[in-house]
Amino acid sequence: MGSSSVVIPELLPYLLGILALLVVWQYHQMQVMKGQILAIDVFDRSGIRMYLHVVPNDKNTCEVCAEANGRVFLPSEVTKIHFTPLGGQCTNPAKCVGLLVGIYGAWPEARHLLERLRTSKKKATVQLSAPELEALIRGPWERSISAATDRISVHMLEAIYYEETSPETSITNYRYLIDQAREVRHLPLIVPSYFRLTELLARQGRSQEAIDVIEQFESRYKAKKVGPHAPTETQRGLMSLRKSRLAATLKQAS
């Protein structure tokens, strides 16, 4: 009994110290999520500090989705119930392709964007113009300390942005994504990459290459594999239909 009365006071300062550290860490995480902390790159390179919403610039994209291209959000906004990057409802019956791409952003252009987002008065949202989005993508991200963290995300941004102006750049980037995306936060980008890659190859008249990619897709997601990042039945059907059309095109050409 006497021994217990001595041990508890000796442990109390340590317990209080641990509690204080937990409180500080929780506060730090809340500030990061809000975009309030910028100069922490040396200590934290694994998180996402902002999300960019991007859509392909092609004739299949409806006006509502096209207007949302280049919108940037804090993680605290994206995680809200009923969040949508769109200003209205997508008017495309087949649904437009739109992706939220998360980045940490330690290079100068990304830091400036995060500061704009942090001080924005419009519901924590910033709208990038096409030149601003290109400047962000072409910034020296590979020389920043977040290069490893942001590599997959920047490749995705490049792939979508250059579809119309530099299809080969996009094709290369989509192939890279399919081969290299492994982290959980990157898994939602894989199925869209397959669809955009086969679409681009088909537009370029490279039907056999597109069929090869579709067969890779079918092998990767065989046996009706299910899960949050697996293709839906509709997506599987669309890919199968695309394969049939490409095969018919090759047959006509031979």
C-alpha cells in the first residue's frame, strides 16, 4: 500500500508530459488540415495539403464539369459530407471524367497556391486558370523535398492537362501511373488511367496498343474483383465494348 502511494506521484509528470505531447500533435494535425502550417516540410512529407480537381479538355466534357477544372480545395473541405467539386450537376448522361488529385506541394508554385487557398474568402476554394495550372505542373517539383510524395499525383495532372496539346506526353504519363501507382491514396487513379489511355491510343489510330492495354486491364481485374477501387460492372462493360470496336476496326483495316 505504502509502495503504491510513492510510485503514482513519480509517474504523474511522465503521464502529463505524454498527454501534453498528444494534445500538441493533435493541434498540429488540425492546423495542417486547415492549411495553416506551411513551413513543416522537413518534418512531414507524407500528407496531403490540398486537392486539385481536374477534367480532360475534350468534347465529351460537359460545361458544368469543364468550369470546375482547376479548382483547388483544402482536405477539410473534401472530407465534408456531400462535398462536390462541381458548381452544379454533371449534364453528361455518360458522366464526365473528373478526378481529385491530392498533393503535398513543397515547390514554390504549390506553396504560393496553398497560401492563396489558406487566405481565400470563397469557401476555401481557389480556381486556377489553364496557364496557372500549367505553371504549377511545370514548376520544379522534382527538386523539392516532396518529390517522392507528389510524383504520382503530378504525373496524373500532366496526363490530363496535356491530352489535347501533347497526347504522347499523356500516354507516357498514364502508362507510368498504371505501372507505378501502389499507395492507397493513388489507387483511385488507376482505373481512370486505363480508360484515358485506351481512349488516347484509339484516337491516335493505335488500335492494337489500345487492345493490349484493355487486356492488361481485364487481367488485372479478373474474376470480377470487387473493392472500393476496382472497376464497376458498368466500367467493365464499357471497356469490353471498346475492345470489340477496336477489334472490328483492326479487322476492317486488314
